[in-house]
Amino acid sequence: MAAKPNMKLFYAVLGVIAVAGAAFLWVSTRSGGPQPAQLLDEPFSLTATAFPGYVMGSDSAPVEIVQYADFACNHCATFSVLHVPTIIERLVRPGLARLRFRGFALYQVSFIPLNAAACAGEQGKFWEMHDSLMFNQMEWFSDPEWPTSRRTLRTFRRYARGAGVDLEEYDRCVEEQRYYDQILATREEISSLGINSTPTFDVGNIRVGNVTYDSLKTLVDNASSREQ
């Protein structure tokens, strides 16, 4: 005779699945698929007090791609895995464009990975930390105790070690929540631009939502031709 199913265990597992699904949908609601392009009055420019973000590429590149992204956004992670390596290889390294990352904390939990990346960034290791957080998002975001888990911070610390940072200084930075004020100010400034989802991109005077490399390449080519 078959054993009687353990219903308490069944409902416990069902509850975990429901919570995980809700968390996924919660982060996904303001990050999504392709969106219609928006024509801006003028190309992106920083205000005098705004944090500029992190730039990869030559200052002499004719076009700048401004990416507004959140490490806790699943679509941002997908874009980073599928398209950012190609952008770097085909646009940034040849000098056709430079890439500017501006962290946009859609949620309070987003402050934690953004702060960790900034702590690595103050030691010149932002992009290494960026890749670890984006490429391994499911490792830390699927932690059932996230975002309060000390285990998650240990995971971020492992990424920082792999990036080659001074861990003693990194630990102080994380514990102090050193960049929280900056992250909050950046969120308010980006929101004032009318941006409310991630990833979002500015290329010249065009703003678009989640796109593919090919679409972004077309925008870069068009912006470059206008600069000539």
C-alpha cells in the first residue's frame, strides 16, 4: 500500500514556491520587454550634482550608450548576459561607442547589490563586480532569506574577492552602507527624467526600453551618422 502523502510538507513547499514566484513577479513588474522608442528633446546630459555612473570606453567615441539598470532586475541580468559582451566587443573596443552604467534602484532591496558594486567601484573594480552580480543573479536572488540573509552578503564578498578588491576596505564600505545616499539621490534624479523601468537606454536623443544588440547597434549607427 502506498504511503500516505505528507500534506504538511506539500503545503510548506507550495508556500515556498508561491513566495518565490511573487518575488519574481514583484521585481519583473517594472522591468520588461521591448518598449516603443521615445524621442528626447536633447541627448542625455548630466546635471552638475548628478552621479555620472560608470563608463567603459573611449572619451572620443562618437556615441554614448547610457544604460539605466538594476542588479535586482531579471531583464537587466538577461541583457547583461546576452548582449553586453557583444556591445563591448563590437562597439566599445573598436571605439564606436562608450557604455555608461547608471544604477537605478527600483526597490529598497536594490540598494544592497548597488552598494556592493559601488564599494568595489571605489577600488576600480566596478565592471568586474557588475559582471559577477549580473551573471550570477539567480545564485543570490534565489536565496530564500534574501534580502536579509548574511549569506547573500558573503556571496557578494566572494564576488569582490574574485574581482581582486581589498576585502578589509570593501567590508567597511558595505557595513557603513557608504553609497546609500548616492544611490537614493540617483534614483530620484533618474525618476525625474520620466524613467520608471529597467533596463532603459539613451542613445543620442532616443530613449528605448529593453532591446537587443541589433536594435541598439542600429541606434548607435544612426546617432553616429548625425554626429558626422
